[in-house]
Amino acid sequence: MSLIVQKYGGSSVADKEKVFNVAKRIVETYKNGNSVVVVVSAQGDTTDDLIEKAAEISKHPSKREMDMLLSTGEQISISLLAMAIHELGYPAVSLTGWQVGMETDSQYSKSRIKRVEASRIKKELDHNNIVVVAGFQGINKYEDITTLGRGGSDTSAVALAAALHADLCEIYTDVDGVYTADPRIVKNAKKMDEVSFDEMLELASLGAGVLHNRSVEMSRKYNVKMCVRNSMNDHEGTIVKEGKKMERMVVKGVAHDLDVARIALVNIEDEPGAAFKVFSLMAKHNVDVDIILQSIGRENKKDISFTVKKSSLDVAKKILEENQDLLGYDEVKVREDVAKVSIVGAGMVNNPGVAAKMFEALYDAGINIHMISTSEIKVSVLISSANVEKAVNAIHDKFELGK
Amino acid sequence: MSLIVQKYGGSSVADKEKVFNVAKRIVETYKNGNSVVVVVSAQGDTTDDLIEKAAEISKHPSKREMDMLLSTGEQISISLLAMAIHELGYPAVSLTGWQVGMETDSQYSKSRIKRVEASRIKKELDHNNIVVVAGFQGINKYEDITTLGRGGSDTSAVALAAALHADLCEIYTDVDGVYTADPRIVKNAKKMDEVSFDEMLELASLGAGVLHNRSVEMSRKYNVKMCVRNSMNDHEGTIVKEGKKMERMVVKGVAHDLDVARIALVNIEDEPGAAFKVFSLMAKHNVDVDIILQSIGRENKKDISFTVKKSSLDVAKKILEENQDLLGYDEVKVREDVAKVSIVGAGMVNNPGVAAKMFEALYDAGINIHMISTSEIKVSVLISSANVEKAVNAIHDKFELGK
């Protein structure tokens, strides 16, 4: 008998039929002799509807009150899903974030899980109940409701799997697993059977979009074996687990991300602390910076370019302009028509030829590279967003990932 | 400085404008130097929408899961109302039933409040916060969410007022207060300035509809002074408090109730225990019985008639039919076209002439009386529902309540 944690996203429980589809899947797992803990998100558009309700009242609602409001979405899903499981004739009990002891820090709207006090869940499992848990939410030390921010339900599922020492954490979504590239763009993209935590982390943060990187980071930390599967079919999915050391180079997949904007500070003073000043300002205002490129200085001036999410662009630009005197640059240049394309694979670090092969593919396709960034297991380039489809296909073909 | 508990029903917070209207009212009370605790119901049709969602999944959903589901309605209201108060520039914090320590028994869907562990509210009041509490909900000893059933938010408000030793518990509704009769039926019905707990209890249970009797019972028990007021204007409302002993007869108001059905068991065995058998069966199946009338027996047979709520009629009839052998009657007769009309007033018990005066008014109006029931402070009659308007007006005039 295994203990399995399953997570279903909002689209998987959007209406009555889908709720029953998920309930049947859960019951199948339970009937096979497993203990089952299910984590669910809010149904379909519920969260958006609630956000809209708040927006009618206030342009900048209190984050505490937003968490109080938004956490009702998951509470609705869990009760309906438990009812559906009952309707199929099986025992189930729904539990909110505070009921399962999902203890978080005190930050509202994007809190972090500190620990899971899992005694209530264990008791319910001992009573042979299927336990249906509200994802995305927790409770802080003031006994106030918190929410975990983007990808929160995945993180809830992994945290529960870790706390309960589950044998597997299944993340159900609307695709069959993790692909070598986005199947909407690359026709012969292949589903991977297995991917390591490190690779998945890069794929997640690079815009592959299946798993949020917070959940993958937590899986890696607690060594929780995950499986990404399609809630609408019985395909095997992709296993995400601790990777073996790779001897030969393996490029696992090509990821792309259109949610990128580039900012360039032209003619900034070439003196110690220039970069520090820029990026500490960004950090202070919670602007996540990704690729950074600094030109070689001449005549005591240099250029600093970096990328941010499109949603952070306005804030970033405003901060930079307000601090022009402090930073001492001539001009801020901004480009939004850019995209990031990356290859990911463990063992890449020992194979310098990999990056060259990627650049060759882009050169052959006539695509200009604006910025380059590398890490142990990935190589990213910034290109014009118009070239994304061509670039991803060219790289996918070059590395023969479809075979 | 006073501590005031205010309760607003679902129609008072049905949309953005109404939420702000309520917020302004709360802020006015707060600005006048009072500590304010606000109890809110779910917005407008929210509860019905949630019930519908559950009905799509299951015809007989688990009561525990229904409470989990329905309690989200109030959680949405409190967060939105707190945001609106913030928007007006005042401090507010929303709290759910479990956060305010509203401890109930373990019965789902109509649980009873056992105690209020009010330390969290007190702390928030000490920090000068306006505290916005979700009505209708509590938590049981298993740490599961419960709901209080009909009139639950009124009861929440009174329980909090009692626990906090509040100076006043204001119940906001869509009428100006408690009337001598239903103003929609009796044109010269007068708003009462004051009514005793006992009188209010009879008026509530007799279908005056402004306050639920559970909340009035609790007010009386803990001597919580209440005020029924209109959320859309500044009229004084009706004070409900401990009554002074009345020397002379005072008929306070005329109530009517259309949610009544009459059941008659014809030719039941006239032997000891006949009534006991009938009404213990009703009690066992949670059928509330109101007026009971037993005919004088002849030839070892008698008739037993009683009234129930229309919603209980089918259940009651089924139980009686299933137990025909046990009870030994010839026939069950049912009438739904009936209504109860009552006069209420402390001191009535010492004035036997009051009932006669009521019957006279009905006689003058040509209205036939089916059943009669009296208590210390009320006289009720069952009549044809078609005659309700005429009856209430005739009685109202007879006792000169409009003057």
C-alpha cells in the first residue's frame, strides 16, 4: 500500500462533469489499495471573479483581506469534490489550509510554508478517509489565513507529500507531461519519461509552464518523487526525481518565455558599485531580474542591460528614472518585443560544445542573439519575440530531440 | 465609550454600493467614539448559488461538507466589507467563525453555540480595529466548520454581544423596526419604540419575521439589549430589552404566519398514550409541531389535529401513514390553505377579556376560526389563508394599535 498525493488544478475541477472525472480518478487510486491525499485549486474562473469583486471595492485592497477572500475559492472546490467522492460511494473529508496545519510565514499573498502539522490528516487517513485539501492556502502565527501566491497549490501538494513521506506526488494538468519543447510550437516535441529536479527547475523557471519552480525546489529539498500527468487520460506522464550523475551531455528540452522585457542603462559611470546600486534598487522593490549583461567599459562609461518580467517593467523603469542622479546614466532604453529561448540538460557544464551547437542552429536560421546567459545545466539566449517559433524548432531539430 | 455589536443581513451587503453604505454606517458609529464589532451574512444570493452548486453534485450532500461550502459566503462578505472600511480610511480586520472562537456543538447545518472564546476579538478591539465577523458559522470540537442554520447571523451577533458584554446589539434589516402588524398588510401599522424579550419571542415565532427566535431567546438569557433598525435610514428603530411587569393589559402587535399546514388524524383510538405516540414520532423526525387540538372523545375514538410548517408536511404525512397500524386511526386529512394570526402582549394572562375581544373582531369580519391556542402573552388562531389580510386589519383596528 502506498501513500499518494494528487494535485488537481482549477481547470480540472471547473464544472460538475470535471469534478466527477477527478473524483473517479481519485477513487480508482483509492480502490487500488492506496491512501490518497488530494490537493485542489479553486474552480475555473473563481479566483478571477473574486479578484474582480475586490477590485470593485478597492484599487489596492489589503493583502490580508485578499487572502481571506481568495482562500474561499479552494474551500468551495474541496467541499464539492468531497461530495462527488461520497456520491461515488467512497469516504472523503475536506480540509482547509488551517485544518491541515499548513503553517506559513506572516507574509500575505505570497507566503512561504514553514512546516506542516499533519496530525489531522494522519488521523483522517487512519480512518480510511480520502483527504481532500485546499491548496494555495495556509495559516500564519497570528492564526490568519495566508495564500502562497503563484503555483501555490503545487507547493501545497509537495509540502504535504514531504510531511507525510508520501511515495509519490502526482501533479495533474492538461498536458501529458513535460515535453522536449512546447508542443504547440514544435510539432515533433516529445514527452519525456523522466527528468531530474535540477533540469525541471530550469525548465520551470524558463517558461515551460507545467510546474512552478517553487514546488520543484521543495521537491528537490525533501526528495519528493513527482509525476506530471494529464487529468483527462491515463498516459504515464513524466517522472520528476533526483537525477543520476550524467557522463555524456544530454540536452533534455528547449524552453521559451515570452514574458520578458529588456532594460538597458546607457553610459552608466564605470566605477565600483554601479551594478550593486542598480540591482539592490531592483531587489528592494521586488523586481526579479533575470539575464544581466554588462558591456566592456570605455572612457569611464559602460552599459548595463538586464531582463525583467513584462509585468515588472513599469515599476523598474520608474525606479531607474527616479534614481538617475544616484546611478549616473544617460538614458534608459526599453524593449518589450523580446523572448528568451533556452536549452536545458544535466551535464551540460562539461560540454562546452553544446552552447556552440545552439548558436549554430540560430545562425543557420538567420536569428540574431541579443543576450546570452549560461548556468550549469542551461544556456539561454534573448532574441526577438518574432523569431521564437523558428528558433525553438531550429534548436529542437539540431539536438534531435524529437527522435 | 460604548461597545456596540452591529449585524447586517445579506441584502444589506448585496452589491458594491450597499457594502459602502454599510461601511459608512459602521465608520459613523466608530467615529462617535464607540468600539464596533460587525457581524455580516453572505451577500445577496451567494448562499443560494452555493446550494445550487452542491445540488448539481449530490441530492443529499454531507452536512459537514455543506457547512464547509456555505461558510465561504460569509467569508467573502467580511473581507469585502473590511476592504470598504479601509477605503474610507479606517482600520478594520475581518475574522471567520473559527477565528473568533465561536464554539458550537458537533451538529452540522444547525449547530448551537456553546461558548465564545473572545480573546482574539478583544485583542483586535484593543488595537482600535473595527472587527468584522462572519455570521452564521462556528467551529466544533473536531475543529470542523459548522453553520448555525436559519437566523444564524442574528444569533452570532447576540452571542458576541453577550460574550463581550456589549452595551447594545443592533440588528440592521430592511424595515424600520418591529411593527404592531405587517405594514404590507395593515396600512396604519405602527412601529413600536420598545418591546420586551418575551413579546418579541412570540412575535418572532409567530411569523413577524424580523428577528429569529433563537437570537431573541439568547438575548433574553444573557440580557443583551437589542435594537432592530433599518440599514437604509437613520430612524430610531425598536429596542428589545427586558420587560417591566405590566399592570394593565397591553396588546403589542398582531402577527401572522402563512407557513402553516394542518394535519388531522381522524378516529384515532381514545386510549392513554395516543397523543404521546403521535408527537414522539414527530419529534424523532425533527418535525416541529405548533398548535395542537384534540377533540373530545366518543365511542372510544377521537380526532387529533395539529399544525406544522409547510416544509415539514410531506415528511409528517409519510411518517403518520407508515405508522397507521401503530397509531390506529382511520384517515389523515391535510389542509395547506390555512394561516395563523396572533396577538401578542405581556400581561395578557391577567386579562381574559383580550381573547374574547380578538374573537369578536373576527366574528364581526365574518371569519371562521379553525383552531385556538393561547399562552401567557399571546393568543393564536388558525383561519383560512384567504382571510389573513382581513383578519389582521380587523384585530389591529379592534385593539386600536394604529393610534
